[in-house]
Amino acid sequence: MEIRFLGGAREVGRSAILVKSKGGARILLDYGVKVDPEDEIHFPMHVSPKDLDAVVLTHAHLDHSGAIPMLFVSASPRLIATEATYRQSEYLLNDMIKLNGDRLFFGELEVRKALGKGERVNFNETVRVKDVEIELIDAGHIPGSAQVILNSDKTLLYTGDFTTVKTRLMDGADVPSGGFDVVITESTYAREDHQPRRELERALVEQLRETVESGGTALVPAFSVSRSQEVAMILRALNFPHDVYMDGMAKELTNLYLELEEFVDGIDLLGQAVKRVRYVRGRRMRERLSSEAAVVISPAGMLQGGPAVYYARAVAEREDSSITFVSFQVPGTPGEAVLSRKVLEADGESVTVRSKVSQFRLSGHAGRKELHDYLRRTAEGARVFAVHGEPESCAELARWAREELGTEAVDPELGAVYEV
Ligand SMILES: [Zn+2]
Ligand SMILES: [Zn+2]
């Protein structure tokens, strides 16, 4: 088996791994993009789509899916993913085209072509590509997210993005039993333990309650995929007594999740949460809301666009209001500037933020402890490749696997090729 790292090596973004089996099957695992803080889009290394026997997409996030349509400009490879992944990808890919159309090598046509022909595969079902059996198992990261098992003369486990932590939305990843020759693991939080979810939830709700009860607007910038829904579910679960609004693409994704009930472990709670959440419709409602005592959940999660930018401007100079981040803020993004320097930069203007700013990191990735527990169970005797993390995180996880598991473990660099 040959493994080639085309992206997502010593970085988060543009995940792409090409696997060649002994029997000649060429299988691409993910083909994502990386959008840097300057809004520059980076693609993985080139692969000839005509030579691919199959593409497996682990989940809908653009760092895994964003370059997939490029493979469908002049070819039509087999695409394998869950139904939930296709449905969410449609929103995310078309949104990317709307924002960056002139800088991409494809358009809505290729998105339709890719997603329309994609094979819908259920978790724990096996698909055959030449001499390789492919199986997807639940990764617990977002609805429909999968880990991939390749089984031929060698066995390979690719985690994609995963977490074993149970959240209101997802029950957490299935952990396969070991015996793999190769384990390719994400490393996002290899150097950091997560605070217990329940503690974070209580602190988050307390913070939002304080703002609303002092008459302020509590803005929660959140990703439209998974995070917005989780925040609404936490508020419902902890009996938050005040008004909650949702804006932007989060509304469409919430409606989609109600349809994808078999992929949403917390579907009952989501249903209850939706009954309490009001969708923002139209500019008037948005204007009125930005001075109301209520919670507003809106993308984008790092204030790089979406209605959250409008709300942030409206509340930035109000001391009774708050901006509460619910995910990591990438250095160089507007969200990170608000969080670390209390400066809001929007539309060429720079405003000093006087509202309360805080952060509760509701991560969808395994933390250090979860990564170690997972690898103890899956990677005994396997060759380990640590990807999808800052360079220090990939290196640290590989070092840990070498020392604690006694396995051969590396943090491959971009373009590296390994024979197993
Ligand atoms: Zn992801
Ligand atoms: Zn990712």
C-alpha cells in the first residue's frame, strides 16, 4: 500500500490523502481547501481525477470537501459519503462559490455533478473498489461525519475529524477495535485538554443569562454547521428562560438537521430547541433585534462574514451587551481581534469593543486525553501518521505514539509518500 499526503499535513486545512492499494486501486480520502485569514484559498496538491477509482469524503466541512468539485470539471470519479454529508456539502460548497466564485476553478455545475452522482453509503456498510473494501464509521464530529476503514492486503484507519466526547447534538465517535496496519489520525488538539462539556455549558448559559437580564443583546457568533444548533440545544436543555433568535445560514442547516434525524443523535432535544428559537427574517427584524434583550445565534463563527458581523457592529459599543465566542478563533480573523484586542474591524472601520467579550470552546474534535485513549485502543502495533493540526501538534502526537505505544509514528510533511 502506498500513502501520499497531498494536504492537511502539519496544517489544518486542505485535507487530502491518496492511497494506492497493492491491487492498483487509487482512493482519495478527502479533498479540501484551506482559507487563510487573508481570505486566500489554498488547494491540495494535484491529483489526476481520471486516474482515481474512488473519492471518499469524510464530512462536509470545507477543509475536507472544498476542492472535491474540482475533480468533476473534466472527469467523474466515484464519490463515497453519507447522505448527511452530501446534504450539508451542498450548502457549504455553494456558499463558498457565492463568496469566492471568481477565484475557484469550478462552479455550481460541478457541485451538482459531484453531489448528484455521489454514492450514499450508510455507516458500517461495506463498499468495494477493486481489491479494497471501504467502510465508514461514525466520527461523532458533525452529523454524517465518518472515519474510514480501508481493507485489502493491509488495513488502514483514517479518523477524519472526530471526537469521542458526547455533545447535545452527537453521541461521539464509534471506536473501532485495533489490528490496523496504518492509523492516520487528526491532531487538532494534541497539546490541549478540553474543559468538561457540562461545565462549559453551565458557564456559557450563565454568561448569556447575565447579559440578557441586564437588558443587553447577547451575540453568539457560531458556525452554521453543528455549532449554532448545539448552542440552541444547550439553552433549551438548561431551561434558558429568555428569547433566543437564530440568523443566517444556521437556519437552513437547522431545518436540514430536522430532516436528517437518523444522523442527529440529539434529534428530540433539537426538536424542542427549535420550538423555542425564532428565526430572524428580513432587515427590519435584524435592526430591531440588535437592541433587544435577547440571545442572537448567528454565523460566521469567527466574524468573517454573515449577519454576525452586522450584530457585532451593533453591540460592540454597548456595555450592557456581550459577544460570546463558542469556538477557537484562528489568529488573524476578525473574531480573534475582538477576543484578544477588543478591536472590531469591519467594512474598513475599526471600533473599540466595549461590550463584554468571552469564549467557551465547544470543540467538535477530540482533546489530548481523548486522542490518547483512542490511539491506545486502535493503534497498537500500527504505523501512525499524525495530520490535521498545527505543526507542533502533529509532531507532539507522533512523539507520544512513538514513546507510549512503541509504534512507528510520524508527522508527514506535505507531499510525503510512504510505502507500507
Ligand atoms: Zn471538520
Ligand atoms: Zn477538519
